[in-house]
Amino acid sequence: MVRLRLCSLCVCALGACSFAPRYAPPSPPTPPPPQYQEQAGWKPSQPADAAGRGDWWTVFQDSLLDSLEERVTAANQDVKAAFARLQQAREQTRIERSAYFPTLNLGANADRTRTSINSPLYSGRRSATGNDFVLDADLSYEVDVWGRIRNTVAAARASEQASAADLATLDLSTHAELATDYFTLRGQDTEQALLDQTVSDYEKALQLTQALFNGGAAARADVDQARAQLESARTAATDTRLHRAQTEHAIAVLVGESPSTFHLDSNPLRLDVAPPAIDAGLPSALLERRPDVAAAERRVAAANAQIGVARAAYFPVFDLSARGGFESTRTSNWIDAPSRLWSVGPSLLLTAFDAGRRRAVSAQAHALYDEQVANYRATVLTAYQEVEDNLAALRDLQAESVSEAAAVDATGGALKQTQYQYQGGIVTYLQIVVTENASLAARLSAADIQIRRMNAAVLLIKALGGGWKAE
């Protein structure tokens, strides 16, 4: 009894061994700064206006955008594929965890054989032909002395958590892509309306110039310039319709619908509405919110556990096995007590020579760990960069919108004055063309800046990991 207890204590003590290095999350490449560089002078939003971690797109207060975003998670095929990968990772964890328990195999076998007379197993005292009926159960169990199973399970669990973070990253990216496509589409609607109106105005201008030419009050060059200007505007309007159609098709795919049956009515983007204010929070909290950072950290943990698995291969594998059942030459006494058989005992397997295979596997595991640490730190740097980029974009684009609005007013006033001067015969039609093109370019630039402002707000929320919720 005492010997049995000592053996049990030894097995338990050995079972506590693990050759995986003690895991600690890798440190960022640089300490988090106290605040973002591009946040100087930035006015954070009020808590009621801050983007929430969940349905962050609602801060834009656009019901059509909300309805489209609600369809993404359930309908987008890329998100479904990522969820299927997560399910695979969960089942892989269950597969690895099953090694904690014994494996029981049941088998039945019935053979009729003839033994060769020249076989060393042949005996003249019994017939060379006979039956063999076997019904048995095999039980095997690997004693996890060196932590191989525990580290394999830990690696699988960390990989599962990384897959869950990958799903969250893709879901966030898909929602953000839909939002940027949506605001791009609305901006294209604004540009389309502007160009269509411009085409209409240029058609009238061409008619007027043609009438003046017919009456001898305008030169032929004026007519050619008016026609060239009109055709250029038509080309730009057609190109905008093309880009608008392609953007609409992209939105259709994101919401899981065929582009052939999907349509969004024109809804021009207002140029006088600023994007919602977004509180960027502190850089030190960013790493806790970004799902891609979490995925990278979990892969470091999985690689750390794989080092323990590789190290355990240097030591013997302990197995406990047992077998029991019945064996007989006749079915009449197959299940009788005299036909019983059993065996039980431990086994040990140690690889004595493998031509450096285990050493290479161990070195590979360490190199994989170093790779995942480098990937983690690169992800951290990218996270900071994306936040800084979009903070700078929102700040500078706001200034651009103010100056471009002034340019729109100035070119509009210049166009009116030039039209008066042309009607009075002071300037040529070439000056009309120049001022009209400048006015159109300013208005198109204002629409483009507004698109970029809205998209920068979306990308900032994405860079923050789905939006902040003030505590």
C-alpha cells in the first residue's frame, strides 16, 4: 500500500513538469506615449458622442448606413468563412484536450486459419486448421510527465483565441469598409449631381455661343471652346457614374447580395456637415482594444507553448496500457470464464537517435516564437501609426474644408464677374472657360475633401479597435 502511494506521488510530481518557458506577453517595441502626437489641441468628444465598441457606425446618425451595417455580419461570406475557421480552431482544441483522458478501443475478430506443417507453430497433436474468436478491449493512457500534452493543449487554446480575434478583426474591417464605401458613394452622388448640372449649364452656354456666332457677335473659336468644355464635362460625368456603379457593386458584395439586384438611390453627401467627434483616448489603452493586437499576442503564447512540446521530445514517453476480453476456438464457450484474457502494464519509449531531428524541431519552435514576437511588435507599431494618421487627417482635412469652401465662394464670384465682362465684350470666351473650370474644380475638390473627412472618421474608429466608450 505504501509502495503504491509512493508511485502515485511520483507520477503526480512528474506530471507537474513542463518545459515551456514561463510565458509573459511580449513588451511593445517602445513604451506607450502619454498622448498621441497628432492629438495636441484635439478636442475630445463628450461621453454621449463617443463611438461605442459595438454598433459604432450609429454615431454618424444615418439610418440607411445603419440598416446596411446590420446585414454585414450575418450575410458577408468572408465573415462566415472566418467564423468557420474559428469553429475549426475550437474543435482542434477539443482534439488536443482529449489526450488528457485514456483511449478505449473495442474489437471483435473471428478467424479460421490453417497452420503450415513447416511452421514452427505447428503441432501434430492438434489440427492444422482451426478457429480463433477474440472479443477484447484495449485501454491506453499517456502519462503527461513532461508536459507535452498540456503544452499542446495550451498552444491549441491560444490559437483558438487568436482565431476569435481574427474574426473580430475581419468583422471590424468589413463594417469599416462598408462605411467608407457608403460615404464614398454618397460623395460620388454629390459629384454626379454637380457634373450633371454643369453639363446642363455648358449645353446652354454652347447654344448661346452658337447663336452669337451665327449673328456674327462671336468667333468660331468661342464655339469650339464651348463645345470642348461641354464634352469634357460629359466625360467626367460618365466616369463618375462608372465609379459610382463600381462602389455600389462593392457594397452589394459586402452585404451578401448580388450586384445585379442591389441598388441604392442617389443621396448626395452634405458638405456642411462635419464628421462626429471621436475621443481617441490614451495610447496606453489602445493595445487592449485592438483585436489584431490580441490575435498577435495569442500567437506568441501559442509559439511559447510549442517550445515546451519540442523540448519534451527529448524525454521518454510513458504509457499505461491494459487489455481484457475473451478468446476461444469455439463460439459455444467464447464468453465463458475460462476464455478470459487480460494484460496490464506500463511502457516506456525513448528516441535514442534521430539524426538531429529533435534539435531542429526545437530550434524551429524558438524561431517561430521570435517571428511571432516580431509580428506582435509590428502590429503594435501599425496600430499607433493608423491612429496618428487618421487624427492628422481629420485635423488637416477640417482646415482644408474651410479653405476650399472659401475657394468655392471666390471662384463662384469670379465666374459671375467674368460672365458680365464677356457679355460686355471686355474679355474673350477663353476667360469664361478658365473661370468655369476653376469653379468646377473647386466644387469637386470640396466634395472630395468631405468624402475623405467622413472616411477618416471611420478609419479612426477602426484604428481604435471599434470605437471608444468613455468611462
